[in-house]
Amino acid sequence: MRQKREESGLSLRAVATILGRHHSVIGKLEQDRRKIEILEFVAYCQAIGADPHEGLDLIISCPNR
């Protein structure tokens, strides 16, 4: 998540502002220290201009999840 956000040129605080969340919440999501709900994930992807399908495909194909 962090890599995609950085590729989009957005700071952690900028994404937090877009989503109406505190930057620490977004940081925890990116560090896998907080579970993310599917609607939250889609909103995050939309905020950074990423395709949520790509992320879901990665999650589904990962054997450790």
C-alpha cells in the first residue's frame, strides 16, 4: 500500500485528509498493524489512484493470508 501511495506522489497526511482519517490510522494500515475493511481498502485505492482489483488479486494469491 505504501509503495503505491508513494508512486502516486501523495504523502501519508494527504491521503489521511482525503479519507477524513487521522494520519496514524493510515500509517497503521500501511504497516499491517491494523486490519482494513474492504470498503476502507477501496476508498484508499481510489484516493491514491490505484486499482482495488489489483490489490485484491495480490491478497487472494498470497498463500500466507
